Amino acid sequence: MTPSNQQYNQFKDQLLAAFRANEERLNGESKAPLHQLRRSALQQFERLGFPTIKHEEWKYSNVNSLIKQAFDIDGASSISEADMDDLQIPNLEGNILYFVNGQYKPDLSRIVSPAEQVQITSFAEALKAEPELIDKHFARYADYQDNAFTALNTALANDGVVVRVPNGKTVEQPIILRFITDAREKNIASQPRNLIIVGRNAEVTLAESYRTLGDRSSFSNAVTEIVVEQDARAQYYKVQNESEAAYHIGTTQVYQADNSHFYSATVTLNGNFVRNNLNIVLNGQHCEAFMYGLYMPNGRQHVDNHTLVDHAMPNSYSNELYKGILDDSGTGVFNGKIFVRPDAQKTNAYQSCKNVVLSPNASMNTKPQLEIFADDVKCSHGTTTGKLDEEALFYMRSRGIPKDEAKTLLMYAFAEDVLSQIKIDPIREYLEGVVQQKLAM
């Protein structure tokens, strides 16, 4: 059902009021550059409004059900460590930071890496203590001019994390960002904002995890900006496993310099409506970017993955593999664009999206795109959507494996192509267990 104009305006006005009510707390001095940038983002959000299915980028993802909700934006929560027992990942070690309803919780967090390896601060703390750093990087990579949800986050974000890896340093322990929405008593909206700066010849492994407590509606609108400087290496994993009443819109914007290496995996296991935007700009020569994705919508869940790889300089390489398993009345979208600029000769870019549809009521929409403005390049893309491999299924059954077990094993092997790319062992093992449960193994 389409929301009424009154519902649309009420939701929009609620978000605008949240900005204005907290303007001084969010922005500091009224003449500060950050204040002006936030106001610009707010004005752009007002101009853009929420996207509709008439927008090409949202053609298959309808946000009407989100707009009809009413959310609490304050974010206050009395969550304790005991409350999160069911959300823990066994044997997980490293730098683990907790954010509840978008707000950093130092009492639940631990930072174990020495300061000479990495500086980790909350976004709220950095706003106050390091305004020059924020002014230099905040909203310089994630474009809010054409994306209403990025504009909304830019205007409203008041916490998240700032990670800086100095030149030449390797962060030996992973950095895990755990975003928990406490939706036990009321509908909650949060706007996490993360900034990751990996210095020259530095190396880091990061993961973002999104979970929910309670069964009320939640709306996470997250933006992460990652700068991978010359000769640096970054591994980045995103795990989204929220509740059946969760709306999640996440944008990850990556900016790479010469000889940098970026490696990512995005795994979506649960949520009512999920939109993942992964945008990478290869702005240096000899850059490499690897992207993996797994999504498993069932019930009436909807998962939309939009990726953009912008080859802006010569001699760069990208490789992308996304895989989906869709069941019940689940729906999926994959829109992957490879953009090769005129100066980006010697580009090598590959993209593949493979989907298995297990139910006649499930559906998948794919749109691979190549926009190439250079002539000395190697680029390819391909998508497949269909049922399980009948030949493989026949072979397994001929070896005495029951049909249902054979199907489950094939689906798990299909998913494992992506899961095996995750190099943080406890997270990979946790995800393998969740996938097995979803496949009823």
C-alpha cells in the first residue's frame, strides 16, 4: 500500500525536526564548516525527498513501508552486557567496539591494539577533539548530492567511529564494529557514521556487524567512508543479520590511491528491507579491488545490492562476485556498474552475479552495467538466475545421498564460495553456522 502524503510528510518532518532540535549539539558553533556542511546536506535531503520506484536506482526497491513507520531518534538505551549474550560471536578477539542505537558504548568495548599501530576514537569524540580532521574528510567521499539517505545521514549522524592507521603500520588485531539496535520497547532509527583512513603502506582488517534486540521496527541508515592511501591494504567485511522488522540502508564509499589493495565481503542474512551500496573509486594506478557478496532473503524479505566500481586511472584491476539464495517470497536486486574513464587504459574489470531461486514465489532482478570510455581494456560481466544444478543433484543422489540433503549440501557449497573469503576465523565460522541453520542443515 502506498503511504499517504500525510504519512510521507510526517516521517520527513520528524527527521527534519530531529536535526533542528539537536542542531547545536550536533554541529557546534553555527559558523563552523561542519555546521554549514550539515545544513547543506539537510537542505539537499529536503530537495531530494525519499526515492520512489520511478527513480532508476530504486526501480525494484520500494521504501514505502519504511516511510509509514514512526521512529524514536533519541537513541537512549540502558542495554547491558548480559542483554547481548545471544548476540555474541564465539571466540572473537581483537578491537571490539559496541554502538547501541548508533551511540558508542565504551563500557562494553575494548581496544587492544597499541596507539602506535592505530588510533580509534568515537565519531562524537572526534567531532569535538579533532574538528580539522573531520573537516578534511567528512562527506568528502560519500556523495550526498544525489542520494537522499546519504544526505540524511550527513545531516543527522552524531556517532560512529574514526579509525586512523599511520603510515607504514600494520594493525595486528582486527577492528570489529558491532552496531546493536535496541528495539525491545520502541521503534528506533539510527544514523551511524564511520571514517576509516589507512595510511601509506599500512594494513588493517575491519568488520561491521549489525544486529537487533527485540522485535519492534528499526531503521539503520549507515555511511562508512574508507580512504586507502598509496601502497596500503584494507580488508573490510560487512555482516547484516538484523530482525524481521529491520530496515537497513548502508553506504560504503571507498577511495583508493596508487598501488592500494581493497578486499571486501558483504553478507546479508536477515532483515525486512536491506539496501547495501558499495562504491569504489580506483583513483590511482595499479589499484586492486575485490568484492564478494552473499544474500539469502526468505519469507517476505527484500535485499538490494548496488555496486559501483569507478576506474579513474590506468592499470587498475577489479573483480566482483555476488551470490544469492532466494526462498519463499523473498526478493533480491543486484545492480553492478563498472565505469571506465577515458584515461583509465589497461583496465581489467570482472563482474559476476549468480543466484539460486528455490521457490516459485521468490524473484531476483539483476542489472549488470558496463560504461567504458577507454579502448585498451578488458571488461566482462555476467549474471545467472535459476534453480539448483540438476546434474550435480543427480550425481549426488546416485551416490546414495537423499534428495533433501543433497540440495542442502549444494546450496551450502554455493554460499561457501563467498564465506570462505572472510579471513577473520570466528566471524567466518559464525556465519557458516548461521547459513547452515537457514538451510536447515
